[in-house]
Amino acid sequence: MKFLILSDIHGSALCLQTALDTFEKDCDAIILCGDYLNHGPRNPLPEGWDTKKTAELLNARKEKIICVRGNCDSEVDQMMLNFPCLNAYTSLALPAPNGIRRIFIHHGHLYTREELSSWLPKGTIVLSGHTHVTLMEEENGLYYFNPGSISLPKCEEGKTCGILEIEGEKVKIELYTIEGKLLKSHEITAGVAGGV
């Protein structure tokens, strides 16, 4: 199964459309790590800011979206979006040969790594956004991935998104520019979370 991972759209229909045009056709589902429409009081307006168009683009894909609430998302945003977007976190448990592969998704502003380490089984993939800074690392048996922001990056990689591909026990995480340039790739070789 292949997931397109987007975070911190902040109302940029232009950047969202670019990422979707580049990656959507090859992905089974879209994981959104929060901050959909509102640009936030500390951020400038992103290039191509159009909240109505952003909502239209997301709503047209509601059957494929798995998402969580960001710190800039509110009940007003939910009125614009035709899928539930106000949960603080969600998790997936995908079948794997020796058990299940767990994925925990949150925005990144509520839960610390210490909390996540105490709650989640080893081998869990933790997806988040919030910082607008890309991250791909392992700590205490958890695999952390932050795809950065597709519209308001705060890192040298620029406007980025991710691909998570799971095939049996093989897991590949890739970081791309929204135009499709591969920046980083990592394969997780540890055992399956929750496996026997």
C-alpha cells in the first residue's frame, strides 16, 4: 500500500494542486497531518492561498483521506471540509506477514516523544507535521517522519511531502519536493510492530 503524506497546507491551493498532480495517481490513500486551510497568525499568506479552492481539492478526495487536526484547524474548517478533520490523532493497523504494521498519525503539537514511547509498541511509524521542518529518524524503536510543509517550509529542503510504501514487512519512506524531486529515502528493516 502506498500513501501520499502531506502536512501544513495552510490554504495554499496552488501547492496542494502541485503535490496532487505529481504524486496522487500512484498512491492508494492520502495522509494529512493537519493545518489545512488557516495560515495561522505567525505565518505569512502562502503562495496560491485560496481556502475555498483548497477545501474543494480536499473534498474531491475525501474517500482517500486519513487525517488529524492541526493547531490551526478549528470548527470553522470542519464546516468547509466534508470529512472528519478534528481528531487529535488516528492510527492504522495494516496486516503484515508476522502481525500488524502500526502507523500513528498526529499533528505534532500535543504529544511528546516520551509519551509516544510509553504508549506505542516498538516498530510503530509515527507521522507528524507542525514544525514545517522535515524529519526522518528512529528513536527508542519508533520511526519518526515529518514531511515538512507543502506551502510554508522552514527548512532548506523547501516545499516537501512524503511517500510511505508498505509491502509486507518492507517499509520505505521517501521525502520529495512537491514537484517530484527525491530528497531522501529510508527503508525500515526492523520487525513488524505488534508482530509475533
